[in-house]
Amino acid sequence: MAKYTKWLTKEGLLKLEGWARDGLTDDQIARNAGINRTTLYAWKKKYSDISDTLKKGKEVVDRQVENALFKRATGYVTTDHQYKVVDLDDNVLWARRNKAKNEFKLSHPEATDDDIKEYVYEHVPTRERIELYQNEHTVPPDTTAVIFWLKNRKPNEWRDKREIGLSGRVDSSFDNLGTDELIKHLEKLEGDKDGLEPK
């Protein structure tokens, strides 16, 4: 059987999708599949099922990352829970075990007393976790996430390097002036601007 047929089955495609969803690169996926990267590229071109599956898996991860970035950029509210594990009160434990015993008896009429006892001791814990309190707090927007988001979503307004176009003509009358003449000319212009005579 050819190697690619294994990856065209439902199970094979599910594995490929899972690897893509986990964020693996094409190199890593190829290695996991026991092939080289060029073979994977050839399969993606030849078999649309493989190509579509990998795209679908990667889209899920991309969306999760986008959502996480958006959440960091805009801030969010989170709730912390504080728990404590305590022993059950004897009366509560007895009531829970009795209930479990009766339910098991009804659904398994053929069960022996030992079977029932074993089930009850396995499925009714003697301790439980209780919540002491909840603490809600706001996570403020993260500046780095905001900058990254804006630079990528609105590059014309937020990128660091902006290109500015100039229009008009360039005065080339200064091209042939020497340094001293150019300085005198600039001083004259500066003096005219300030309403002063050049020195």
C-alpha cells in the first residue's frame, strides 16, 4: 500500500488536522508523517483532501491567536477562584453513599452486595472541594499588543516609517554656487524672513 493512502483515510486526515491545529510547521508535520517536506508539498498539490485539512487546522490556530491578541490589546475581566478541600461530614457522606447504592441497585439488579459496596466506595469521594471566594479583576490593555495590532491592521496610519511625497519644482540655481556663496545667500534669505538685514 502506498504511503499517502494512509493519510487520505479519515483517521489520517484527522491526525494531520490536529498537528496543524497544534501549530506545527509543514516540516514538523512531514516529519511526524514519516516523509520529507517536498513529499508533503507534492501531496498537498495532488490531493485536495490533504491540502484542505492542513488549511482548516491552521485556520483554527490562527483564529485562536488572533482572538488572544485582540483580548490582550483591548483588555479583559478575569475571575480567580480560591478553593479548599475538606472532609465530608459523616451524615453527608452516609447520605451520598446511600443514594449511590440505591441508584446502582436499580440499574444493576444482578449486582452482589460486594459489587455494590465496591461501586459506592469508588464513586463517592470522602472529600470535596469547596469554593472559598471569587476575585474578579480587570486586565488592562497591553500596549505592545495594541501597537502590533494597529501596525498590522492599519499600516498606513500606524507604521513607523512613513513615505511623504513632495510636489513642486526644485530650484537648481544653487547648483553652481560655492560654499561661501551659498552661505551668504542663505543668510540673506534668513535676514529677509526675520525682517533684518544680513550680516
